[in-house]
Amino acid sequence: MVIPLAEQLRPSSLDEYIGQEHLVGKEAILYKAIESGNIPSMILWGPPGVGKTTLAFIISQQLGRPFYTLSAVSSGVKEVREVISKAKESGDSPFLFIDEIHRFSKSQQDALLGAVEKGIVTFIGATTENPSFEVISPLLSRCQIYILKTLGEEHLLKLLSLGKERLEKDLKVAIKIAETEALLRISGGDARKLFNALELIVATESKQTKEVEITNEKTVRIIQQNLAMYDKGGEMHYDVISAFIKSMRGSDPNATVYWLARMIEAGEDPLFIARRMLILASEDIGNANPNALLLANSCFQAVNVIGYPECQLILSQTAIYLACSIKSNASYKAIMNAQKAFKEYGDQPVPLHIRNAPTKLMKNIGYGKDYKYAHDFENNFIELEFLPEKLSGKKFYDPQNNPRENELRTRLRELWKSKYKY
């Protein structure tokens, strides 16, 4: 059996582990936990190919405790209970790693809960989805959430070097990586994708020569010739959902429905698709067409109730509507700008006149003083300062040029005159 390069180069210790320095670098939170041996149950949340499974395995190796692994795709309640039974017999709180925990149903997650609560197992879950949406609250509350980041260029170049050395040794070839841009772009920060691409290029080229030179042109040509069919459990899963989102954002209903059809034919989880559309409705359309968010939310609820095959009609209707809608990312930019200001200026004090004053003492020191109730005034508006002093007049929301947001801009200009320069 041929072992993939990514598997051959899987690190077995923290010293070999590349990336996630914010978690496992010296003095980082997870590094200290591993050193102390006091490991909590946890969920590792991050994109594919960034080391979630590897990190779980390394933790068990470092602490010398048994390591059980299950896949949420192929395991059910029966398998979970079997592992818990074995863990009870061993009595040393082994690790139970469950990949793709977001695919576990509520009943499957419930089956885990008691063992995690009693410390029978130390649970490690891995997910590419936001655990607050996918993991039941009782289990989530008993786990630390660690967020893993996409691998950066410096990490990917180190991995490329390791892959090159291993392939040169195994295939008895000389490899020169003349250009790396295409390889890094194709990887998308995913180590597994990077290794698979490198292995494919070298395997293809080494049939003709023992001196392989890798260029951007060669990388793109070979990878495109060998693109696999869409597989919801594999790498193309993320490429196709990306194409689907970008097609809607780009207002192309034809491309949108094509990529949607690809996912439906592959049996993609319809809630996964609906959730992505819900995010897009707010991020890329926003107040240019507020109905988009309402329709996307109705779609999510309907898909949750109906399921395949009928829900494909609802997915199609919603996707086409979102693709055809006027676009604006002003709301997205507003919250990004506000968060940037918070990081820059820190915890600015809330102006006294808009503070809550539940006690007499608070009223005496000025809490709520001079606050004016907007509904007591004409047009339900009275000009007050609502931002901290240092941020007075700072504009975070900038309506874009579309009919709906032009109306909002006009209204804001009438209300605030020159304060926010609308």
C-alpha cells in the first residue's frame, strides 16, 4: 500500500509540529497545558489541513495515554459507547478523538456527554465548522475551544522543503522548486493539499526525467489535468463551496446554480449550503436588500425541516435570488471598522448620559444625566453623543451606492447634518 506523503510526514512531537504557534509555541496556552499534564476536553476548530488531527495525536503521545479515534462520518452511538466501555476498563482517562464532530447528531453527542462529565475520557473534537452552531451546549460548556489558523507562507515553505527531501530520497530523483507561488496558492494554507500537489507533480514528471524542476506553469498544468471529482469528504469540498459563494457574490446565477448542482449531486449536507447562504446574505448584500437575509433564514429553516430531495428546490430558489440581488458589504465593513477602532483605542468609557443608572448612587454621580428619550422628540430623534469622546464623529457605517442604502444615507445626513459627513 502506498502511503501518501502527507501521512509519511505527519509529525509525532511538538518539536516537529509546524504552525499554530499561538497555541503550542513556548509559553502558549496549550503548550503549558501539555507540559503540566492537565489537559481539558477540547474542540479544535479550524480549516482543513492545518494540523488538528496531528495535534490531538501528539497530545496523547506526549502524555503517554491511550488514544481512541472515531470519525463522525462513519461512527454512530454504538461505536461511541464501545469506546467509552473500553475507557472505563482501562481507568486512566484515555483520549477520545472524534474527527468532524460537527457531523455528529444530537443523540450521538449526548452519548458522549456523561463520559466527558465524569472524566472517563478526555474528549478532543476536530471541526471545520463553528462549534457554537454544531455542538450541543452541554458538551460545548465542558470543552475548551482552541482555534487553529490557516498555515502561513513561512509554514508552507518549511513543509515544501520537508516534502522535497522525502520525495528525493524515496523516488531517487533531484527536485528543484524554481517557483512556489502556484503551489502555495493551490494549497490555500492546507498542508495536505500542498503535499498532494507536490507529490502529484513529482510523480508525473519523474516518469520522464530524474531531474524534476517545478515551475508555476508546470504546477497549474499538471494539477488542472488531474483535478478529482467533487468529494464532500475531501479537498474539493472546500473549493466547490468557495466557487458557489464567489459566484453568488459576483451576481452570476448561472454559475451559482451549477456549483449548487455539483454539491447536491454529491450529497452535500443541505444545512451546510443553507448556512453559507445565510452568511452571504448579511456579509455581501446586507442593507442593500434586507429581504435577502429574511429569505436565507427561511431557507435554512425550511431545509432543516424538509431535507433531500425536495429541499434542493428551496436551495436553488434562494441561491438564485441571492445571486441576482444588489450587493453591498457596508455592514460587514462597518463591524470590521468598529472592531479595529476598539483594538486601537481600547476600552473607552461609556458617556455618562447613556449609562444605566439602577441605583441612587449612580444617579447622584451623573449616570443617565442629560439623556434624552428619542421618542419624546419630533421624528423620534434628538441629537446626542453616543460614542466615547475619543471616537466622536468617527464613521464606521458607510452606505454604498444602491437604491436602498442611498435612502439610508439621505436619512442619516438629514438627522446628523455634518457630524458623520454622510
